[in-house]
Amino acid sequence: MNFKQFGAAAFVLATLLFNPGWAQDAPEVDRTSTGGAQTLEDIMARQKKLDVDESFRSENLGDPDSAAAMSEQLGTQGGTSDSDKWRGIRYNESEITTQSRGPAADVLIQDGGMPWYELREGPVITYGGLALLGIIALLAVFYFVRGKIMIDGGPAGTRIERFKAIERFGHWLLAGSFIALALTGLLTLMGRSFLIPVIGHEAFSPLAIGSKWLHNNIAWAFMLGLVMTFVMWVAHNIPNKLDWQWLKAGGGIFTKSHPSSKKFNAGQKIIFWTVMILGFSVSLSGLSLLFPFQMPMFADTFGVINSILGTDFPTALAPHEEMQLSNIWHSIVAFLMMLAIIAHIYIGSVGMEGAFDAMGTGQVDLEWARQHHDLWVEEVQARQGKGESS
């Protein structure tokens, strides 16, 4: 599986986890009484959001090969009728010729819009919004129970360089662009539901247009920051045996212990890889949305998953379906990233004394560094003792 297919593969897992009602199969229907045509049970199943097997219609497209033998009785259409033609158009089985050219020009009817809209306006917004409120509430409770993590014995008064200027630039480029993308993305996703009733359509329109423009253009800064931070810090974020000891001790977050670590502890490594993996995935789906119909990802990925797991995900997707899947996946990954970043912001600001200085000025208190990154301090001081740069 290549990098292009990563985001789409994760979407399949998310779909299985959500298990929305519209993905449930409808019961078998006996259509002998209608001669194979739609029944009341079919209509009721759709109203209940069940997944109806449409093959009784999608495969009933007439027999154009019999046109010559039947032309005298049925006219030039032969063994097909107007209903057969429209079914062929609906299920994208007809050979369409249009003057307008493009990847989606030949698809005249694509009825996946409503399931996409209902998933976007329902579970994505509901669960995503509740998750954001939940993590904020959880951190607030944790702060009042645990309090701010202080430097034991107080600051040493001596400072040591934690991050160079280029590292801080890459961090703030990534962090600042992500915050802007999160705010504009939430406004685009939820604005119609929550802001229009408050400020009205006229005020919301320029706000939405401006948010879309900012979101599309700030995305490039985010991707640049993602590449910069990966190149600068990947070598320091390779898991090792110390990380397991740090995790077993809870990182000293719940106690006053100070497990050893190098430049990045296990908690920071988890944040790093979460941001890198999800950031790469959300960038791929974002590029797919920025360049409509030019970067299909899901059909090929479903094919790989089917070959590995023996599943039966569709591998022939209309261009519109590719875009709908990219849009849903983009939102899901963005919510997951927001949850991780909110926790990261908490620890790096109000949650821990002295932590903000690392990215604020690049200089941290020596005692803070010893308590949270003792092995890194030893490495820096050893290099300084040899006259090398830290």
C-alpha cells in the first residue's frame, strides 16, 4: 500500500467503527408478485435508512442486442424502453456522450449525495463536536484535580537551549496554520447549523467565503510545517526501551515521579507520530478536495484491502463518490488531530510550569530540563564539555 492510499484505508476502518444505520442490510424481499419490480418493502426499507440491494433495478436495463429482431414491434429501441434507459443513466451503466469534457462529465445521476450529506450532518458533526467538548471538559477537570505540574524545588535560575530558531519556526508554522485550519474548517462544517440561526444568511455568507479561501491557502503552510518538523525531529522520535518505562510511570503526570527521557519523551513521541500520520492523511484528502476529481484515492485502496482481507469493498467508484469519501475522511481525521492538539496545548501552556518556554524563547530552566529530559541534558552538557554545539 503506498502513501497515496493511506488516508482511504483508514476511512474504511472508521466506517466500520461508526457502523451507521444506513450501512445495515435490508431483509430479503420477494418480488414475484410485482414481476421483479419495486415493492412496498423496498420503499419502507429506504425510509428506515437500510441498505437495499438495488440489483433488481440496476441489472434490469433491457436487451439492446434484440433491437433488430424486435424493431418492427417495438420501434428503434428494440428490447429496451424509456424506463430501461433512465435506469442505465441512474446506475452509470449507459454510454454517455457530452460536449462538456472532464472526469465527472459522463456521470449524469449519482445518488450517493444523500447518504454522504446525512453522514456529514449527523454522526460527523455530532460525534466530532461532542469529542471536542469532552476533551476540553476532561482537561478542565484534570487541571482542578491534579493542578499545574510544577518544577520540584523551584527553578534553578540557569537556562539551557531547548530548541533552535529554525525548530521553533517550523513548530509555530505547523501549529499556527493548524489552528487557523481548524477554526475555518469548523466554521465551514458547522456554520450553517450553528451560525446562520444566530447571525443570519447575509452575515454568514462573506464569513463562509472568507473561511473557505483562508482554509484552502493556509493548507500549504501546514504541509510545509509538517515536512519541516518531520525532517528536523524524526530521528529524535524513534521509539526505544525508555519509552515503555516512561509510559508505565505515567510520565509523572499523575504522580511526582520523573521518569528518564532524552530530547522527546514517550508522550511527545505519541503526539509527534499522531500529527505526522494524521497530518499526512488529512493533507492527501485535502489535496483531493483542492483539485476535484484529479486525485482519486479510494477505489485503488479498496482493491488492496479486498486482496488482503478478502472483503468486498467497491473498486469501481464514480468521481463524485471519490470526492464524497475524501470529504468525510478529511473531517474525521481533522477531528482526531484537534483532540490530540488540544491535549498538547494544555500540557505546553497551563498544564506544566516552564513548558511553554521551550517553544516561546527556546531557552528552558535547567532544573525543568533535568526533571523532564535528564538524559538529554546529560548529552547536551557532554557535547558542550567537548566544545561542540548543543
